[in-house]
Amino acid sequence: MQDVLKALGIKEVNDGCSTGSTWFANGEVLESYSPVDGKLIAKVKTGTRADYQKVITAATTAFKYWRTIPAPKRGEYVRQFGDKLRAKKAMLGKLVSYEMGKSYQEGLGEVQEMIDICDFAVGLSRQLYGLTIQSERGNHRMMEQWHPLGVVGIISAFNFPVAVWAWNTALAWISGDTCIWKPSEKTPLCSIACQHIWNEVAKENNLPEGISCIVNGDFKVGEYLSTDIHVPLISATGSTRMGKIVGTKVAERFGRSILELGGNNSIIVTPNADLDMTIIGAVFGAIGTAGQRCTSTRRLIIHESIFDSLKEKLVKAYAQLKIGNPLDEKNHVGPLIDKDAVRAYMSSIEAAITEGGKIVVPGGVLEGKGYESGCYVKPAIVEAKNDMSIVQHETFAPILYLIKYKTIEEAIELQNGVPQGLSSAIMTLNVREAELFLSATGSDCGIANVNIGTSGAEIGGAFGGEKETGGGRESGSDAWKAYMRRQTNTVNYGSNLPLAQGIKFDLN
């Protein structure tokens, strides 16, 4: 791992703030331990309020320059960043795996998402289109155009320590915005590696400081961003609790926010489902990233006629899972992020039992050789009721709840019967069931899939959800509009000045 750290610019002690090639930090030291083996990876000095002020000044100044660069040219710089990521994919993927704990394949996949969003943004940089609108007045032309918004603050979570930042940053950059990133304090080294990669692009193109900035630290950095009138947009990914605080603070100053918060995702399995396909989607959805994805499958809503047979298949599948070092590609499940997550996992299983849940596959903490970090747990399955309080709650851990239903209408009601609304899926070969699930009376989530699981999303589609998930959209489709400001223009090319709505105003 030392060769990877060195190649990505990670030192034994790192300054956690950067405006580009300039690094500084005067706050407390943050230690990054790997959940893989419990070892100290490196240390990061966090930013103070004064450090943050340096960053916001640099980002604000850079914006005045960056917004004047033609969007396709900005796209060219993003293309170069994507190429740097291609060259460093294996190294950055390994760092993501080691610092966060997800499998190496998932780490590579996360970096691939960064590359994909860069490709998407490059094409988009030539398509930031407006509208031509028919005017009610003769010799007048109406149109809409989109302008850069300003400094974008990005608050990211530990579970996707690089991809979510890239989703926001690539779109913000081609839109003409500069970015300030507040990474998770649980995965600070990934942010430093990404900044070093951008710095290479900036240096090669003689770009100024401030286009890409980072400020490592605790929740106080999030407060600085959320309350700063110089940051018109905050994109925050994390818990619903965090989102309520950020959303309120940003709204108080009439700023904008993109909130991508908690999920409580389910797969409906009908009697018309391909059960072999269902097992793959359900198991990966539940145990991928050790259940620490916002799109992880938390609930399996199964028709009563196939409940027992599917449960039996799940038990057999779980018995084949290999838990261990995520850098070993033979393993399916890595560790949870830290011991706090382990405690939350254990308390959730206890709560499920207390509320009447029936253990199908027992969980527990793994000990012994290879599990010295204390962060490895067994994926668990619990037979439960949808209205149990613990089922209504999102636990970031590999716990899957099995719930029975009788009719497809009941299944959809159960699917929708939680506070969150991120991702959902139905497994069925019946077109009527599938179309009902996708209809206005079907899933109330931002993502609704047919015959694939809840976990995993392509960057071409807008990502986000409803209700307590926050309503924000990142990544593809027309999510770029959130990073720009809309302007309506009317041009009078005639020789008189008619007023709208036929109003007469005669000064003679």
C-alpha cells in the first residue's frame, strides 16, 4: 500500500486544505485508520475557520475567471482530468478500498464512475442549451439561457468517498462553477489524492488556484459552507439528520441545496419473478459495500406463495459468502467503516428481535485472524413486519428484512410505507405488474427498477430520491441545471415599444 500512497501524493502527515497547488491547514490532526486491518494509514491536519476563509476567497476569485472560459474549453479540462483518472484507476481504486473498506472491484467501479461522469460532462459542455419562446409581441424574441452559478460546496459521505464528489464537480466545472469539497472525516485521504490529480491538470494548463478546493475537517466545515452567502449551492450527501440541518441553514439565506440522503430500499418479488435472477440482485444489493450504500437493499417484500422457497434460496446463498480483506477479490464482503457502525449493526439486530423479528440468518461480529480491526460482521437476514420501528429506520449495515405480502397493491403500499424514497425494484416477468410498479400509483422513489436490484446506478440518469431522501438530483439527465442560473431574455428588434398583455401607456 505504501507505493500506492506515494504515487497518489499521500504523505505520513498531510495538510487537509487546498486551493490547488497550495496546501495548508492549522487545525487538529485527523488520523485515518483502515477498517481492513485497523492500521493507521496516514494523518491529515484539518482546516480552521481562517483556513476556510482562504479557500472561499480563492474559489470566489477563480470563479470570476472560470466563468469566462467557453464551456467546451472547460469540458476539455474535464476530459484531461478523466484521462488522469484512467491512468491512476488501479491505484485510486485500491486507496478507496483500503481506506473505506469496500471490495477492490467496487473501488475500481467507483473510480470508473468518476471517469464516466467526466465523459458525460465533456459532451454536455457543448449542450448547455436554452429555449426559444414565442413572444406575444411582434418583432420580439424571447429566449432562456443558462449562466454559471458561482462557488459550489460539496459535502460527501464515507461510503462513496470519490464518486459522489466527481458527480457534482464534473457538472459544476463544465457549468462554469468552482468547487469546495468537504470530504467525510472517515475517508480524508481519498480527497487529497483526487486533489493531487486535478492539480496535475491545472499545472499542465496553467489554470489558476481555486477551481478545485478541499477543506478537511468535522461538521464545523459543513456549517461554514451551509451558512456562507458566497456559496450559492450546497450539494450534501449523507444522513437525513444531517440533511435537515444543512437544508435549513441554506434555505435561511435563500441558497440552493441538492440533498441526497437516506434510503430504505426494497425489492418486491412476485410469483412471476425469475428467482435465480432475484437472488443475484437481492444478495448483492444487501451485502455489497457491506450494506453501506444509500441504495443498499434493506427490505425484500415477497409474495406469500413463494416466501418460503425464496427464503431457503437466500439462506443457501448467504452460506456461500466469503467475508474478509476486500483487497482479496475472492471475498464478497468487507468490513464496516468503523466500530461505531458495528455497534449500530448489533443494536439494530437486537431491536429487531425485541420487536418480534425472527432471525433467518444470524449476524454477529467476526473475530480472529484477518478480522483484527473489529469491523467485520456477518450479513444477517431477519423475517420482519414493515411497520416495525427498526425496519422504518435505515441501518448502514448488511441486514436484510424479509416481509410477506398478498397482493401487488399491498406490496407497493409496503414499499412506499417508509419515510425514505430513494431506490426500489420489482422482480417480475409480468408486464402488468411491472407497469403498475412504474406508474404514478406505483413506487414513490426517485429510482424504480424492473428485474434489476436497488443497488447501482448509471451516471446517465439523474440520481436521487423523494421524501426524507431529500429530493435532490445529481449526475445525469438534466441535473446540470441545478449548477447554473436560468435567465429569461426578451429582445425587441422593432421600431416601437409595445407592452405585454396589451397594456397602453401613452405619454402624449
